[in-house]
Amino acid sequence: MNPAPSGIPSGRVHSIDALRGFDMFWIIGGGNVIERLLTLIGAPFTLALAGQFEHSRWNGFTFEDLIYPLFLFIMGLTIPFSLTKRLERGDSQRRVVLHIMKRTLILFLLGFVLNGFLDFNLAEMRWMGVLQRIALCYLAAALITLYSGVRGRAVWTAAFLVGYWAVMALIPVPGFGAGALTPEGNLASYLDRLLIPGKFCCFGYGENEGILSTFPSIASSLIGVLCADWLRTGRSGREKTLGLAYAGFTSLAAGLLWGVAFPINKLIWTSSYTLFAAGWSMLLLATFYWIIDVRGWKRWAFFFTVIGLNPITIYVAQDLFNFGVVANVFIHGFVSYLGGFRPAFVALCVLGVKWLFLWFLYRQKIFLKV
């Protein structure tokens, strides 16, 4: 792996932390707050906007469908920076690989804990999940980044996307034939039913984080790696921003075109979905990078940065602990008088408690990494 070119600032790319925090904001309750407010207003336009905070039932794309691939994209963004830092401080490639394997294992174990492994009811446990997919994407993207150059990373990205489309289109499923893209008839769902024990999420015929669909999700992270490679060049901030924007619009168009034959679908993570989500991710990165790192306007992003510096911490903590209990201590005396505004206000207060928890960690310089 080649280090960053000379002359590239060694400081942190602050827009990456802010963008990660923006993404996590919706995961820790921001979407819930806004959806409730939009629903409370009740106008046709606001109800339509509220629908953007629900996942597509099958084919299609909503704002909620962007959150997960955006996180994988951002994870990919950080990989070249973190690996280069380790190599430059003298770590051998073997030691870096051990670090990658350790981090992958911890993410997997955390995913098992969140999925109920400690209940010891393995027949009813969900074996795959969000953190397990993050672990697999990190493992593959980090190793590819470590052992290949920019061209190799691009080839791997294309291979995952084209290869997934090819096997989904050409390999027949018993009882359905080749190329079926229904919930029960597609190859990815069939392999999940065949190979994964326990229960599935989030549709009855396969696993939302299934085996075969993991390959195009790795491409989501590798696209982030390629964007990091672009940011680490010696070009000006304006050129980098324009390049990201151009790539974003191109990816959106490619995703839409590919979607005619291979529909945009989050549940089976189609190749068109990967490109379409990556397009929006690159446009968001271009916006955050231009405002924060090029123009230097950072203060407005502090709220998101606090969240973005401890993403896995809050993701796990909100599943293990009830932040609503803490919020209720302060609002239980008057919240019943808020009428229809009560659900949105309660959701806002719970979100506030989570942010204050992260702010405390930030103030104490506690950044939990796996």
C-alpha cells in the first residue's frame, strides 16, 4: 500500500467525522423525531416526506435506504487513512493484518451479543446482522486496500458488482429458474434459506444481511476507499470537491440505468442499489468536504462530530441500555399535557440524552474503537 503523497496534510479530514455523525444521527433517533413531526403536521406533502423514513418494502429507494450503505461508504473512507498511519509508524503488514482480524472478530462478537447469543437459544437466534456485515465489509475492504493499489481496488469493486449481477441473473433457483428477482425466488434468498440457521430479518424469504448480498455491500465500502484515494491526492480542494460531485452524479445515473434490468433493492443489495446509494454518498461527502475542509466552516458540524467519533459505542449502547428511562426522569411530570406533540417530544428528549452521553465521552476524550 502506498502512503499518501508528499504535501498532503497529515491532519484529520474533519468532514469524514461530521458525515459519519450525520449518518448516525438518523440511526440513534433523528429520523424518528422528524418522522413524528411530519406525521403530526398531517399535510399530504409532510406525510409523503415521513414515508422517506421507512425502508422500501421491496424494489425502490427511500432516504432510510441510504443510511446503511452510507455508513459502509464512510467506513471505507477511513481505511486508507488508518492503514497508512499504522504503516508509517512502523507496523509490519503482518501486524496490520492481525489488527484487521482482531477488529473483525470484535465486531462479529458484538453483533452476536446484540442478536441474543447470550440467551443461548441458538435455534431462534439471528446469526447475521448489521455489525456482522460491517465486520465482513471491513475485513474484505481493508485487506484489498492493504494488498492492492488504486487500480486493483477499482477492479475488485467492479468484479463484486458485475459478478453479483451475473450470478443473480444466470444461476437458476429450484422452482423459479434463473433471473427471478421476487422475494422468494431470487438466488440470494434461496442461499440464505439453504445455509443460514436461525431466524431472518427483514423479510420472510431471506436474510437482510445475507451471504451472497454481502459481496455488493463490500463494493459500497470499496467505493469509499476509492474516494479516500482521491482525497489523498495532491489536487486542490476545489478539484477534489468537483471530482466527488462528478463521480456522484455518474454513479446515480449508472444506478438508475442498471436498475432497469437489475432493480434498485436494499433487501438483496442489488448492484444498481449499490451504485445509486454510492452516488448520494459521494454527493454528501462532496458537500461536507467543501464546507468543512475547504471553506473551513466547522463549528456548525460540532453536533454531528460528537456523534461521529463514537459510532459503534452509541449503536451498541442504545440496544443494551434504555436511554428513555433517563429522559423520563426530567419530563414525566409534564409530558402528558403535550397532546399530539408528546411522541415527537419524547423522541427528541431521548435523542438529546444519547447526544449528551456522547458529548460526555467527547469531553473526557474517550473514543471507543474496536
